[in-house]
Amino acid sequence: MADLSVDIAGLRLPNPVLTASGTFGYGIEFSDFVDLSQIGGIIVKGTTLHPREGNDYPRMAETAQGMLNCVGLQNKGVDYFCKHIYPELSKYDGRFIVNVSGSTVEDYAECASRIDALDNIPAIELNISCPNVRHGGMAFGVTVEGAVSVVSAVRKCYHKTLIVKLSPNVTDVAEIARAAEASGADAVSLINTIMGMSIDIERRRSRLSIGTGGLSGPAVKPVAVRMVWQVARAVKIPVIGLGGIMNAADAIEFFMAGASAIEIGTANFIEPQVTIKVRDGIDKWLDDHGCRSLKDIVGVAG
């Protein structure tokens, strides 16, 4: 077997396959279908400082090559997570990472600070694709200034591995990645969903309650691979790739583009054991091609 272990800025994982936030619940929901200890890392659903109800239904719509969602970060808040969810996660032999979201810089920092106190959470993934309520709803992650403000504030109060999840809805993703790196990010993950829309022509209205939503699934993979390739060439910190990964071949494209690890999202809705199948497929591909380690192929596409 090839060496599949990875080190993401001190976050040591037995293999490079993680779950994408929002597609795997808290992990516990999948424990009847897959051995959580066999997954490289589990990124739990988005967590905010205060409880959020999310958007009205309908908030999911299937597309030809994926799905649209506008769930709206529905969760019971960080205090509920710390009191009720965290003790349950601690019973499992898994590596759990919390996805942190917010509407203000202060919300992000306070939420991250509370998670920093949890011994068995070795990292957070900072979702900077959230709307900044103080600046007309523009997402923090679409400007250098917005990204710097959030990452810098969280870095001051969070002392473990800090992964920053980048938005693809920008003109220069490498510029945002460099800003995150300079502000203290230990790694970056990309891409988040791409803004899209689907219209029911009989009802003459959007299939989603708020009109638009985030597109994920196979349709976004070429865009995601391109952005990972651009960012990997622009920063020195590790890059985690995601976007439309359905099998091991898809994952290997991301590694060759420069990703050190990958996340699987939409595919979890189709095949609950896809993470393990992808891990095993990566291992087989490396063996078949005479590679002793995953590192042998990271960034080889130049």
C-alpha cells in the first residue's frame, strides 16, 4: 500500500479524503453506513455563533450534473454544539473539524474562540463565503479586505490549524488565497459552491425560495480543478481541493493540480460510503502506477 498520510500544517490525517461541510451532517448520522475512523477527516456542518433557522423551503433543487442549495446554514449555534454535539463526537475515533460561519467579524472570532477550547477538535474550516451584514450582504471572501478582516480576527483567538474555505465567485481566487495566507491561514480549501439558478417554467418562478443558490456536483469540477491549480501555484500553504469529486479519478486530478487533500460533498448524498471507496481507489491507482506516496503526484500537472 502507498503512504496516504497527509500533514495539513500540523493536522495529521491517515489519508487525504475528507467530507465537505453541509453534506455529512455531524458525521454521526453516517456512522451506521461507514466506519468514521477510516475517513481522513470529517468537516461537520456549518456552525455559527447564534442559532439560525436557515431559508424557507424549497431550498434544494436537482440539476443535470449536480444540485443547487440555499439551506442557509441552519444550525443550533456554537453553544449547542459544544454542549450537546461535541460530547457525542468525542465517543468516536475520528478527526472532526468544525466549519465556522458568521455575519460579522466579531461573530466569526467569538465562535472560533469557543471551539478553540474543545480538546478533540484539532482544526476549523473558516467559511468566508458568508454575507457581511454590515456591507450590504457582500460575502467576506469576494474581496481582499473582507478576507483579511475575518482571517486576521480569527487568527488572534484561534490557536490550532486554521483552514480558510475560499469562494469561487471572484475574479482572482489566487489574490484572495494570498491574502488569507498573509493573514494567518494555515491552509486553504476550495471551491465553495458556485452561484446558480434553476427556473420551473410551469410555475414561472425559481425552484429555490430565495431565487438563487449554490451549485455543487460534477458540473463544477473543471472550474474547481482550475482554481485549485491557480491557488496551489500562488501560495506556500497546503491546498485542499473540492468540487464535484465522485470517484478516485476525480480526486487524483485535484492532487495533480496541487491539492494535498480533498473533500467529498454532493457524492455523499448518492453513496454514503463514497469516502472509503475513493480512498481505496486512490491507493490502488498509486500502487498500479508505482507511486509509494501520495506526495509523488501532488502538483505534477505544473
